[in-house]
Amino acid sequence: MQNKKFYVTTPIYYVNDRPHIGHAYTTILADVLARYHRLMKVPTYFLTGADEHGQKVQQAADKAGISPQAHADATVVRFQELWKKLEITHDDFIRTTESRHKVVVRKLFQDLYDRDEIYRAEYDGWYCVPCERFFMEKDLDNGACPDCKRPVDRIRESNYFLRMSKYQDWLIQYIQDHPKFIQPDFRRNETLGFLRKKLNDLCVSRPKSRLSWGIELPFDKEFVAYVWCDALTNYISAVGYLSDDAMFRKWWPASFHLIGKDILTTHTVYWPIMLKAMGVEQPESVFAHGWWLVGDAKMSKTTGNVVNPMEFVDQYGVDPFRYFLMAEMVLGQDASFTEEAFIRRYNADLANDLGNMLSRLIKMIESYAGGILPAPGESGDDEKQLREAAVAAAGTMERTLEGMRLDLGLGAVANVVREANRYLERKQPWTLAKQADKTPLHTVLYHAAETLRIVSGLLWPVMPGKMADLRRTLGIVEEQPDIHSLKEWGKLKPGTKLGPMLALFPRIMPAEKKEAAGEGIVAAQAGKTPPETTAAAGGGAARPGGTVVAPAGVALVEYADFQKIQLRTARILEAEKVAGADKLLKLQIEIGGEKRQLVAGIAQYYDAAALPGKTVVVVANLKPAVIRGVESNGMLLAASAGKELRLVTVEGEFPSGAVVK
Ligand code: MSP
């Protein structure tokens, strides 16, 4: 990372609502990014907070029969408590009702008014109460709010307006000149699409006669500031704008405003124009993530499927919850949250792979080396391969973080754990333990432990508690890892006393499927079976999977499972060798208009030059992976027999993107 500093923000959450996994997700993501940057020794500032003014809060307070301030004071703690529970390490929590914030909003309104960026005018149009936004007749969607599709009210009143329209061309140009300003790319296109329509000036006030719960305008006591102008200002008021120049110079511009996709326009049109009018530099990047769905459905209070993070964490623990959210969502796209998916990933990545590996290793070091980490002897190809994979994962993590593809970084770390488990399988330390010369055994034990040291450091920002436990078990004294130590092999000191043994991630045993009508989610309970009781160690046949024994014959799958695999025809556009890998080709393919890159292990069978133009069959919905540092989105199908391998293709001319079934 070349950045000199890292300033990350979350949206400030409305206090009228209870925190749900959507809120938890953005805040955990910001926390994980902040922790990685601190680990990389980049000065970091992480801001979150609460949006306490506006109609939604006033209405909720009216309903509760208390003042809006009393309501905000009572509800903001739900967020603060949740952040504590989720181990969030924000540097500041700003509330828009604090005077440090209100002073700044007033000053900047006065400044904009004095410089004629804000003017007063009569407004005659439509207003959406839930969105708190004005619309002209032409903007409506069949007479309803173009954003939330709910009915709008006719409104005729005097208000203050920000001269937003005059900055439209500037903004389009700015977005085009700064490709990282709005991420991911398709969101940038969404904003540019929105800007194809003529921008209206933005109504930045609300008459007190209609809404009194807001920051009073310094130049007109009859009005309060529009809640979005108030709220967006938190990103600069919290870091010293108009109050502490040194602090402001230190942190602004923000490196990332993390937001959900539904608040893209406010952050990529209103906010940049407000800053431009104020003469303040733009944030480096606004990153809009997708939504968490529950199964396939939108989370909503009406359907009652809102996932409460507190309850979930009480049941399954904070670190697995953080890991699941980070590993499961491809940043930018929607993701699905179900207890079943959580348990599946937990058992696969954490219980079977990581937790099991640790408990096997510690047991073996106990039995064969008296609980003391032995010194490695000479290493061979297997050790070299494992070492390289572990050290490379640190680089992959850094690169994927820069590209905001944390899911891929975590996938790379999970691969290293699997590789280490395979290494133990190949080396069979329990057999080596029977030899007179213990050096080969010691080499294996050391390599497995050292791999876990690197893995624990790379996963520490996501699972700080569990990884601190793991590190203590490995005899590491530093609380926080340092990125340099994760890129170097051999930091664990032979002779260190290891242990005690930990059940880091006890396997979760899914309870019987509840056939409750319409429920469709597997109910589950935390199992009490720690991995070390199920995994064989010592002289036995320890397996990386630990608890799962493969059936002797061919496993049968349900048709419903088969249907989950999306097979599609794809056209190969380009092919080239992956540097440093004899077997791999990097392919650019096209699936019905969508371009993708994938890595295929076919270099020994096909010449890259012969591939462009071929129509092949790919698994289109495979989770992305990084193979030898190259991103791969999908998998080719090929038939293999003995030394031969042939790609699966379709007969004659055929369009790409067609379903194969
Ligand atoms: N107060 C405004 C933000 C002002 S920022 C200057 C607001 N608050 S909110 O509490 O309604 O929403 C906060 C965030 O939660 C938004 O980024 C929104 O996208 C996100 N989410 C709400 N539901 C969500 C999911 N189901 N999944 C992921 N994030 C979602 O908007």
C-alpha cells in the first residue's frame, strides 16, 4: 500500500431503527480494513456514528411519546453496544446532535449562503416522506417516488436551494477523470447514467412548521437543514473541518466512504457537489457494497426476517460471524445470509480446516516433542512449496485489499490452510515419529506450525479474538501481527513451549432440518464436539477433514444440488500462459456478453494460440479464486482419460451464454 494514511468511514446510521446485519456488515468491513491498514503500519482513522435528525427520528420519537433527543439518546446505545460486542475499533463515533457537529453545519451553510451557492425560492412539486426527498413531476415513476416507489405528497412552500445544476458538467468530468472515485465500476456507470438527466438544484432546508427536528439555519430561524446535508457533513466535521486545521489536513480526504448501494446518489452526486461548492477536496473513493438478502428475500420488518446480529453472535460467537460476512460477500454484489450457509462455511473453513489442523498439530507436538516446538532440519520440495504458498498469501491479501476483494484474500488464506493439511497428509508425521532419526518429523512439525503463524496473522483483522488465542498457543507474544513478519518465513523460535490445547472452532452440529412450513432454513445449535475429540492424531490416520469419512463408492447427489451448478457455453477470446506456472493458462472468455477471466490447468494439452474462438462449457457460478496470483472466475469442463485431456465443447456454431443442462 503506497497510501500515506487511511481514513475510512461508514454511513452514520439512523437511530430510529434497530441495528441489523446490513449495519453490522459495513461496520465490520470498515473495521477489518482499518485493522489491516494498522497492521501495515499505515496511519489509520476509522469513523462511524449516528444520524439523529430528520423526519424518521422525529416520527419514531412522536410514536414513543418522548422528545427526539431523548429518543436518540436511548436508541444510539444499541449501536454503541453492538460495536463493542463486534470488537469494532473505531477511532470516533459521531452523533449529529453533538454541538461539535452542529457548529460546522451552521458555519458551512452560512458560508454557502454568503457566496450565493444557496438561494431562496418557491418550491412547487412532490415530496417523498420516507426518503425525505423532493421530486419534480417529470422525475416521478408512475406518480410515485422513483427511489422507493411509495406515494408522494404534493408540496408548495418556500425553501433554500443549493445551486447543484451548475456543477453537473463538472461532476461528470470529475467522475470520468477519476476512475477510482466511485467503485465498483458498475456503480460509477450507474451514477453517470443518473447524471444523463438534467440535475435540479437541491432543496437543502425544511421549514420548521413541517419538521423542527434538525439544525437551525444560521440565516433563517424558520428553517432547519435538510437531513442529508447535515448527515454527509459528519465525514468532515468529525476530523476537524472548520475547527481543527491540523487534524483536517492530516485525515481529509477520506480514503474510502463505505456505503450500501441504496445511498449511492447522495454520496456520489449531492456530497461531491456540496464539497465542490465549499471548495473542499473530494474523497478518494466511495465504495458501494451490495445488500444482504435473507435467502433470496429482501430483509424487511414487515416480513419479519431481519437478522439480529446480537442474537447471532450470542449463539455462534463474534469471530465466526465476522469471518462469514467478510468471506461470503463478493464486495459490490448482493449476498445471501442464512444460518445454513453460515454453518456450512464455519464447519468447512474454520472447524474442519483451520481448527482441526491446529488441534492435530498441537497434539502431535505434545506427543512427539514434549510440547516444545522442534527445530526444522533440511527442507525438500514439499516444504518449499508450502513456504512459498504461505508467504505468497500475505502478498495476495495486500493486493486483494487494494482491489477491495477481501473475499479473494480470505480464499487465498483458506487455500494455504488446505495446502498445509495436505502437506501433513503427505508427510505422515505419525509414521515419521516411529523412525530413529527425528529430524524429518521435526521439519514437518515446524513447517506446519510456521504456516499457522502466518495464517493467524493474515486472519487477525477478521477474527482478532480467535487469532490472538491461536497465536498464544503458538507461543507468540506480540498481541498484533506485523505485516512484514507475515511475509517472512521462520519467525517461530524453535524451543518455544506451545499450548495449551484449544478447541478453537468446535464443530457445529446442524440439528434435524425443521420441516416448518415456509421456513426452509436449517435450524442449528452450537455443537459441543471439539475437533480434537474427533480427529485422529499420533499413530492413527489423521485426516485433514477430521470428521468426515468419504463414502467408499460414488457419492450420489440430489437433483436440487446439481441444479445449483450453472453450466454455460462460453467463447474463448484470448489465452496466454500464466508466468511461472507450466500447467496454467489465463483465459479471457465471454459468457453471453459478460467478459470474464479464468485460469485453467490445460497448458500441457492446449497451445494458447489454438484456443481463441472455441466455444466451451464453463461452471459459471463457481466462487472466484486466486490461482498463482491470478484471479479466476469460473471453471472449464474437460474430459480426461489417462494422459489425454479434451475440452468439452458444443457442436457447430452456438451462442455463448447458453444454458447447458
Ligand atoms: N442515515 C443514512 C446514512 C447517512 S450517511 C451520511 C442511512 N442510514 S440507514 O441506517 O438507513 O442505513 C445505513 C446503511 O445500511 C446504508 O448503507 C444501507 O445501504 C445499509 N443497509 C441497509 N440494509 C442493508 C442490507 N440488507 N444489507 C446491507 N446493507 C444494508 O441510510
